[in-house]
Amino acid sequence: NAGVTQTPKFQVLKTGQSMTLQCAQDMNHEYMSWYRQDPGMGLRLIHYSVGAGITDQGEVPNGYNVSRSTTEDFPLRLLSAAPSQTSVYFCASSPTSGANVLTFGAGSRLTVL
Amino acid sequence: AQSVTQLGSHVSVSEGALVLLRCNYSSSVPPYLFWYVQYPNQGLQLLLKYTSAATLVKGINGFEAEFKKSETSFHLTKPSAHMSDAAEYFCAVLGGGADGLTFGKGTHLIIQP
């Protein structure tokens, strides 16, 4: 089983460029989420989704968009990248929201110059 | 609202010594608590979780944690450290709702030979 697959693993952008981080899971999980990890900050929730067609903002949503057209996919879009968005991004999913264990992807390291 | 405080951004122990990683939480509802481990350049993996069934929770790789409501703590311990335990450890709380886990800032565990 693939679990949670994130692409790309590494990306370098220039300020103002746009890009999409892809996240796909093959476990039929209803709940999916995006976190960013910065040194000394732990993981902070960007956006989450409790099912296809439903998304909501987390702790640090500014500068990011998401959509959930299928159960399997939950892409994260940066419309105009800024150096402050340099980070490692993790996608995670679980069967439902609540006290379920999150399954994490391997991460996507983004550098914005 | 919920929050997690991990005491000590870096903890160093000798191989074979006791590992103690501290976590205190704040939650307005009975919490669900988690410990995750992150090895270098990897995503997060679940070590253990507390969901009110038992106050002493046993996890993988010999780790365990005890929920103490009176102290609002969920410290992680392992009787004898191994070199392979060197990693970043995150405590997380789920206080209710669908808005995901709130993570602590992490503790980097260093094992001295």
C-alpha cells in the first residue's frame, strides 16, 4: 500500500511564482490535512478537509488554497510564493476526523528565493 | 482551544539510560493525546496515543507515556535508550472538533554512546 504520497519532494521557487503540492492517499480516508514544519515551531495546520467538497482553514491558512474534488486527492496551492513560505510541508490523512491516528506523507521541502 | 508545551528543545542521554521527554497540555475538553516520532528526512510516525481507556499507554519501540490529569501532563519515557531512538519527538493534543492536532514544538533526542 502506498499510503500518503506527496509530490514533489523538493522544489525551488522564485518569489511570486505559483505552484501546487500534490497529495494523494489510497486508504479511502475521509479526513485530510496539510501542515507546515518550521525549525523550533513544530507542525502547524494550514488547511484540512473532512470529505470531498469540504475544506476549512487551520492555524496558518494565509497564502494557501486547497480543494477536495475527490476523496483521494488534496492539493495545496501557493498562488504567489513568498520567502516566508519556505518550509517543509506534510500531508496527513485519517479515516475520519477526531481521535484517529494520522498517516503522514514523507514531506515536500519548498524553498522560495 | 488546546495547546501543548514540550519542555526542552534538545535532550541528551547516554545509551542505556532512561529517556524522559516532557509534555504538558492545555485543553478545554477531555483531551486525546499523541506522541509522534520523526526520523531524519522522514514523515511522522505514531508512537502511542491516549484516548481515556487507560492512563498508562504503551507504544512501539519500548516507549510508554502516563496521562496525569492533575498535572496536565503526558510525559514520554523509555527505560533504556538505544542509538536508534535518536530522532525528533512531538507531543500533540486533539481537543475536539475536526480542526486537527495541535503539535508541540518538538524535542530533539540525542543519544550519546
